[in-house]
Amino acid sequence: MTDTRDPEVLTEAHDYLRKVVADVPETAWGAPTPCTEWTARQVLNHARIDQQGYGLAITGGRPDSDPFAPADALSADPSAELEEVLRLVADAYAGLPPDADEVPTPLGPLPLPMAAAAAAMDAAVHAWDIAVATGQDAPLTEELAEGIWPLAERLVDHLRDSYRVFAPARKVPDGAGRADALLAFLGRDPQWRPEGPRTP
């Protein structure tokens, strides 16, 4: 089972994001998403800049633009542009000692497992946003959600209350799986579809 005891959760989240992006139909990039006022293009740009921030927090530097004002435009090869950033993050984490007590992140210093899970949470939830917006059958897996859950429990309420980066948590039916529970905790409707209501 994936968990936050090692950075494997980050690898899985990156794989999920890159596959979803690669499978977006060319005509679907303008689709509305679960993120209020953002198209699939903007969610991709937000996710890419956020991941850039996780890598550069370790290696030095700042992202090239504001992740909360993502452009509604794409490069000629969005998968290649994303891959460059994911490689930066993966290499930065691979270069850390496995027992690192503190890793710099855009959210402040965190123990290595939690830092990796924070980057994974960002990549995975936005992969899901893009997948559902563009009609893909690419759900967030129970295993990946399980790996992200300890970090979400630790930080999301603080981020929601202090920075309003997540919508209010939603209720899920008793017996809901971990993936639906995580999406709802992050303010998303796990049953959202393009014709449905939009949430922040």
C-alpha cells in the first residue's frame, strides 16, 4: 500500500497527472472544471506552477508565475512542458537524504514523507480535476488517496482557514471510499461532471 513513509506517493501522483494530461482531447482543454472559473488549461497551468514551486523550494528559486492566476493558454506541447517540471521535482526529492527531518516546501518546512505527500496531493487532485472535466475514466485511486490522507488531515484545515485555498469540506455517504472522502475533504464533489455545479 502506498503511504507517506516514503516518496513513492509522489511518483504515483506524478504518473497520474502526466497520464491525464497526455489523454486530454485537443478540443477539451477549454472545458469547465471543478475549480470555479478555471478551464482545464488553467488547472494544468496552476498544477504545473505549483509543482515547480515544490521543486524550486528545494533547489532554490521561485516559480515563473503566480499559480493562483494561471494563464488560459497552452504551450505547443503541454505534456513536454509538464514533464520538465515533474522531472525537476522528482530529481530534487531524489537528492534528499532519506532521513531528512525538514524539507523546504511552499507550505513551510515539513518532514520528508509529509513534504512528498503535500506535492502529491496537489498533483493528484488537479489530475482528477482535469480528468473529470475532459471526460476521462481516470479516477483518483484508493491507494493514492490513502497515501495522501495523513498529510491532508494534518494541513488542509489550516490551509483552508488561513489561506482559503480549498472550498469547505463536503459530506460523503457512510461507507464512501478513501478517494471520495479525500476529494470531499478538499472541497470537491466526487460526483462532479462538466454539466454539474462548479465548486471552488
